Amino acid sequence: METSATTKTTTLTTPAKLYGKDLSEYDDVDVESLLAQLSPEEITILAKEVDPDDNFLPPDQRCSYECTKDATGPLNRKQLIEHINKQAIETPDQPEFEPYVQGKVRGKKWVPPPRDAREIEAEEQIAIDMGEEYEHALNDATQEEIIDLAAILGFHSMMNQDQYHASLLNKGQPVGLGWDGVTKSTQQKLFPMDPPNATDVEESIKRVKDDDSKLIDLNLNNIKNISDEKLEQLFAALPQNEHLEVLSLTNVGLTDRTALLLAEAIEKSKTLRVLNVETNFISPPVIVKLVQALLKCHTIEEFRATNQRSGVLGNKIEMEITDLVEKNSSLLRLGLHLEFNDARHRVAAHLQRNIDRIFRVQKLKPNLPKLILPGNMEIERELNYNRSATPTPSPSPSPSPQPPAEYDVEVDPDNMVIRGGGDAFDPEIDPDNMVVPGSRSVTPNYDDEGVYQAHTKKRS
């Protein structure tokens, strides 16, 4: 025992040797003089065996492979691929030691190891008494019914996807799929391509300039050859148009320069209610300009500008958009991807408040023109208005104050302007202090910064 331990200790402490000499003896050797004594052929052989650990050397100098063949000509990729394929086809396969015979197992077949007897006994001891009624139902159940039951209980590993979805949708189990069924790929549904947009751009611009009363919805989506000059002509004609309500400019190559012209145009628009500029090349600062222009255009109820050149707006831009939206009292829907939760929640809450205000006003005045609302929030008029009938005020401990009869419009503290329906209505203040102007001829007054300036017009 002692001799073995002594021998082991001596082996571990023995210094390493190279060619029968200790490494310490090579410390004083001049490597440059040894390399000078080698011939070029010997240096080449040495370079192939040694990899210089130097990151500053180019890869071709660190690689030991050297091609000594002469170049046959310039690289022809197609000819090279054809040569590789031809060589692969002509190269014979390696012969098999034992030829393949269908149904015959070559080599050893894997046999699972025997299970522990204690595990088998433990599984046999587990018994669940479900009662005679449930046992009778399960014994008489078909395989399809068992699969449906497994899907309801959430046993996803006991079935494939086709069986699971068929059970949830109650469509019946697929034919030929049991517990051992294999799910095959579902054939894709081929839908026809959408026809190209056949709208005549020049004719549409002319109709906008002429203020055509039949042109209410202008759709220029996916028209790629619209020049900047045509867009400039369209935007220059928007302020004078009094009938266009929906303008769609999706995927038309709108840039920052033309988008700024659009912002100036919508500030002066009188009837535009829906604006869609999705899938263009508008930068985030210009999107802010467009949202800011909505403050001066009190008719736009829906604005969409997603999928632009910059996928992420950034926190600063999103906060600016949020502040502008909170100042807008006529916007009902906003199509922008906001990344931060604070901006999303504030915008959603403000838009909901705008919709709720309109809901309350239309309940008080059911014969007012109905505004454009989302499909799931369309207001159903619950009150049947009769022009000949005199409305009776509902009893209230504190009735709403009535404005003087000689004024058409009262001060609106919430900066909410609702379009009236002519001279048939008298101004009224609702319990939420929301003013309903009675005449379309009376327009709200706003200063240069978009702040509502209350004014009254005395009847003559």
C-alpha cells in the first residue's frame, strides 16, 4: 500500500518532457535561429501542423488547406451545381452488409426492460368507485363518446388535434380516427385574390374639386401609381368639398411631405368623418401632426394610421398622441398601435367617454342625426319622438335649468359640440351639463390653438 502511494506521488510530480528533454531546457533556445535553418518545404509542413493563435491573421493564412490546382476559368454557379448533382447521382451507394428484406428485422430489436413489480402492484391497488350508474354508462359508451368526454375533461394528451376540435365544435369525430389515429395536414383553403382597385384617380380628384354631392366615400386603397402631384391636388380640394365623408388612403405610398399637406387640409375640412392612412411611409412626428390637426377638425370621428414605416412610435410620441386625444371631444375611434399600457388605457377611457356622451344626448334627443359609432355600440332609439306631442318633463328634485329663450347656444364646459337638426329643436342642457345646439347655422368659435371660445348669438 505504501509503495503504491509513493509511486503515484512520484508520477504526478514528474515534470513534462518533450523529445526526452524537460521543457525548461527549451527556454533558452533561440526559435528564430531554428526557423532560419529550415528549408521552405519544411516550413510549409510545419505551418500545416501548427495553427497560429492570432486573430489579426486573415483566415486564408490560418487555414492549413492549400489548393495547388490551376483555375479553370471564372465561376459558373449553374454549371457547378449541375456537376455536383451529376457526381452525386453517378457515385454508387455503399453496399449493405445485409440486404433489406421487407418484414425482416436486421440486427437486434429493442425490448423494453421489465417493470418493477412494486410499481405494477401500486397501479393495481388504485381503484375508483364511481358507482354502478357511471360504470354502466362508461362500459356502454362508444369510442367517439369517450373521446368527447376526454375533450370536455381536458385530457389533451389522449387525443389528437382533429379529435379535440371536433369535440369542442360538436361536429362529430373524423372518420377513421380512433385512439391510435394519426392527424394529417389539413388542406389549405384557397381564396380568390381581391380584384385590383379600379377607381379612376383623376376622375375622383375632379369630382372632389367640383364638390359632387354623390361622392361621399372615396376609396383609393392599394393604388400604387398615384403621384405626389395628384395627391397634392386632392388635398388642395378637400377644404372646399362639403359632401365627402370617408377618405381611405391605405397603401398608396403616402410620405411625410404629402402627409403634412393632408394635415393642413383636414384642419379646414367641414364634412370629413372617417380618415384612413394605414400602411404608408409616415414617420411618428408626422402622425402627431395629423392627430393634432384633428383638434381643429371637429367632424372626424374615426382616424386610422397603423402599419407605418416605423413599427414602434416610442414613449414620447405615444404620450403626445395621448394628450392630443384627451383634448379631442369628437373622436370616437383611433386606429394606432400603442405599446405602453398607460397610453392605451387613457386613450380607450377617453374614447369611451366620448361615446357615452353621445349616447346620453341621443337618449334626450332621439331625433338628432345619429353619429357613426362602432357596430357593437350602435345606439338603438328607445324613445319615439312625436313632433306634435309636447314632451313632459320628468319629475326631479332638482330639474335641469333652461337657458333664456333669446339665445341659440349656451356655454359648453366639456367642449362637446353636437350637430343639431334644424330649427325644430330648442336648446336644452342635459343633467350632465351637455349642451345641444338647436341650429346648424350656429358654429362653434375656436381660436388659433383649437380652444373653444364660448359665444352666443342673439335672435333677431
